[in-house]
Amino acid sequence: MGKMEAILLDYEHKVKHKIEANEANTDFPKISNYNLTEKQLDDYLFDKQAILDSEGSLKTQYTISGILIVLPILVLSAIPDNLLPWGKWSLFVGIGIGLLLAITVKLLIKLSIKARLSKLRDDDIEHYIDDVLNY
């Protein structure tokens, strides 16, 4: 998938394209009926998309996870073989620690995004967006 296609699939563009494509229809939800302005909607969509994008691209996520998985192995490789605490199993323990580290960081990022989205949430705007997307 190209970069332009990815941009067009994001949340903000999805909502705006749906509005542009259907705003002439008489039964399409009108923003004025929800006591909202275009600026409020645009600002909200921009802020929400920024939060959703803060996780980074898939490539960035994989790179960070890979580094976190390999990091404990690199640390263990600096220790002489006869001093390794788990002997011949040290490599597997290092991989396990790296996986736990990567999963923990991923979870913390997801929780951060969820908390920021709940802090941003505006029920009136969300109601309008839901009606638009369900049209």
C-alpha cells in the first residue's frame, strides 16, 4: 500500500470524505443540527488523528520492538560465558526478557493512546461522527 493510500484510509480523511460525498443529500446528518461548527469538527478530527498517529508507522513499531527484543541479548553477550546466570539457557532467557520488554512498551503506548483519546472525547462530536459514518 502506498503512502497516499494510507493517508486516505486514516480516520480524519474517512470522516471528511464521507461528509463531502454525502452533504448534499437531504437525509444526511447536518452539523448544525448537532450544535457544532466546522472548526470544532476539524479541530477535533485533527487532534484525534494526531493521537492515533502517535503510535508510529508499522515499520517504526517493528523497529522499536526488534531493538527491545535484541537489547537483553546484547547485554548478556557482554558477560563471559562462565559467569552467565542461566548457563546455556541464557540466550533463551534473554529473548524472553526482550519479548516481555517489547510487549510492555507496546502496552504502555496503547494505554497512553487510550487515555489521551478518553481525555479528548467529546460526546456531541462523537455522536455526529457516528451518524456520519453510519449513514
